[in-house]
Amino acid sequence: MNEHIVKSFEDELNTLTAECARMGGLTEAQVADGIEAVIKRDTALAEQVVGRDERLDVMQADIERKAIRLIALRQPMANDLRKTVAAMKIANNLERCGDLAKNIAKRTLVLAEAEPMTPLTRSIERMGRLVLSRLKDVLDAYTSSDVDRAVLVWTRDDEVDEHYNSLFRELLTYMMGDPRTITACAHLLFVAKNLERIGDHATNIAEIVHYEITGEEMISANRPKTDSLRA
Amino acid sequence: MTAQREDAQAHAHPAAIHIAVDHDHAAAPAGAIKIRARDVNVFYGDKQALFDVSLDVPENAVTALIGPSGCGKSTFLRCMNRMNDTIPGARVLGRIELDGEDLNSKAIDPVVLRARVGMVFQKPNPFPKTIFENVAYGPRIHGIATGKAELEAIVEKSLKRAGLWGEVSDRLHQPGTSLSGGQQQRLVIARAIAVSPEVILMDEPCSALDPIATARIEELIDELRNQYCIVIVTHSMAQAARVSQRTAFFHMGKLVEAGATDEIFTNPRDTRTQDYITGRFG
């Protein structure tokens, strides 16, 4: 790609992408720590996650401000325009992921007071690892402009859904078997739902990356979708 | 051109092939074709200015021609009403059709053609006559108006359509040159409209105007496109994006890419187009 004739424009665009990538790194860490906190019943880590969330909010607002400024002052066209809009949209998705990670961390504080439920925790851990790898893959796809990698994340969204559906059934079984576990199970169900949503955001980001690089939209009707919530 | 672009689409992004993509905007214009250019080559003496340009210009739409200075866009514009005839040593090869009729055929009278295909230039060039006479001149020499009343009606209608009537109706007999730059440009557009053209060619019509006058002209262009086929040459990417429905990018005498304007400015197929509109070194 040739460089812009106006160098400061080039710098501003690069800054925007770099900040978005940095925000991605922090989001990944927040999600990873949120999952670890819930698995290890680590309330200190959970509180750290809750405390750090504000940084993501600030970064998101900052990226949005910079993108709006760039649109107003530079009138980006074509790939520059797509890059600018992509940064803004990805930052939004990351900010939502951060909120979900924070929510997972908050539930850790409650779950830590209940009896440990090891088999369920393992399922959460497996699902968490999967979601985290999706997020990591899609952020790598973004920073390396790797459209194939983004497409791969996008087409494999159903794996996360399958995990969620099976966890849902597992939790129902526990709750029916022993009503004393309902409080903890309800919280774990929200944790699972939050993870599933983070997976959705990773899929959104994959779509944004695809559009940024190719200028073409992906059509969601073509994506394999597991949609059975019946237990 | 069409084939070129579709070809480019198919090869541009191999990764996108295995998933369906959204092609809302076909390369070919949707409306009826007003002007059809095929394999147009233009020479000024020994120097070739245009190379094998083929482009369809649709009816009731604004087509923007963009590209760096010397790319051939104005040369191509001038081909459409045979203004190149007036340049010594200029030769135009290839075929340009207006409603299916060859513009360069011997049967076509260039004077009549230029009434059908009007032109607005970069600098407003009102005649050194009154506002009224500027607009009345064309209908009179082409014998469009039969009487004074009809001529007055044409002048009023043309000035209204050019959005100038309200500003000049009480001083029609003052010189056209007494108007501001933006008003002069609208006067010249009114003059072009007065002979009921089918096509209006505009060669950087706003480059000498301030942003307000520019906005007025752009608004006017948008209104006029319902009745005319408009082709505009502009150096302003933003203007091309704002006023046109189709954009053609010229580079070094060649038509690189043509397509729906929103497509060209969000997702151009050719890297030369992309470099140009995003302000990169080509």
C-alpha cells in the first residue's frame, strides 16, 4: 500500500488502528482474567477485572472521538474510510466484551461464597478457553489484516453456541437435582451466556475485519448456525 | 469496461470467494444509456491523449469524471459535443453515440449537436450582454422561440430552473457580468438549459466558486438530473461523491474504472483508483 501524500493523515490512521489493537489486547486480558477468576474462585482477581473495566470505556470513547475527528477533518475514502469505521465499530464491540468480562468477574464474588461445583466449572473453563481463542484469533486477524483468519472465526461461531447449549442443559440438570444449587447455577448460566455473547462479538469483529479488508459484506444466512435451545 | 470491472471483482479477493458476498451495485448503469462511447482514441498532433475509452453514460443521472490533471477527463468530456473539432490537430477515433446515433458522422451538424449537448465551463463566461440576452441568445439563434412572449417565458423558466430567477427578476436588463461568480455560473447554466439540451457537460463548474455558491450549484445539479443527462469533470473528490451517481476514473489517458459512485468511493476495484481517491502516491 502506498503512503499518503499528507503524512499526518497516514499517522492518524495508523494511530487509530494501533489504539484499537491495544484495546483488543486489554479486552483479551480482561476476558481471560474474568474466566480465571470464576474458575479459581479468585475474588481478588475478580475485583481487579471490575476495577480495570473503566480503562476500556475510556479507550473506546477515545477511539470514537479520534475516528469522528478523522472523518470530519480528513474525509477518508475507500479503504481509509473502511479502516476508520472498522476501528470505531471494533472498539464498540470490545467495550461490550469488557462489560461482559466485568459481569463475569462480579458473579465470581457471589459464586465464591457458594459450594464449589467442579464438573460445571470445567465446562465453563472449556467454553471460556474456546471463546478466548476466538477473540484472540479475530484480533490477530485484525492486526495482521488476515481475511482468511477472520472468515475462519466467523464460520466457526456455532461451536461456541453448541458449548452454550450443552452447558445450559447441564445446569438445568443440576438445578432440578438439587434446588440448593439454583443460585450458583443461575449465576453460572449468566456466565455462560456472557461467554456466548463475547463469542458473538468476536463474530461481529470478524465481519468488520472482512469488510475493512475486502469492502464486501458477509451474509449471515450462509453461516452454519446451531439454534436449539430445547433442553 | 464492464467486463474489466467484473473480472477484477472476481479476482480481487480470493478469500471472499467461498462465502457469498453482497453485490448490490452492478458495474453497468441501471438507467437507459444516453451516451455510449466505444474505443475512443484522441490525438493532439502526435500526442495521444485518450486510449481506447469505452464508457456508458446513463440518462437522468450525474456521471462524474475524475482523475489527476492531464488524465484525459476533459478531453473525453469535449468529445461528447465535438468541442475537440475546434482544436487544430486534434483527431478523434472510435465511436461515440448519442441515443444510438454516431456523433462524429458527417450527417451531424456540430452546431445543432452543441444545442443538444450543452456545456458549462470552469470560469463563468456570460456574454457581454444583459442577463436577459444571455439566456435569450440561444433560443433566438436556434429559432426555438417564435415571439417575444415565448422568449420571455423561456428566459423566465430557464432562470427559475437554474435557481437564479428570484435574485435577478428585477434586474434582467443589467449586464450578466454584474452578477457574483456563483450567480454568473448559474446564469451560464440557465443559458445552457434555455435551448432545451438533452445532455449538460460541466467542466469543473465550481472550481472558481466559494462553498456557498458551490452548494447552490450542487443542489441545482441534483435537481437538473431528473430531466437531463449530466456529465461533470471535477477535481474535488468530495464533490464527485456528493453530486454523482456514477463515477469514472481516468489515469494517463485511460479509463481505469467506472461504476456506481458509492461503490467507487467505498470499495474501488483498482489500486490506482484507490490511491488517487485516498490521496496516496500513485
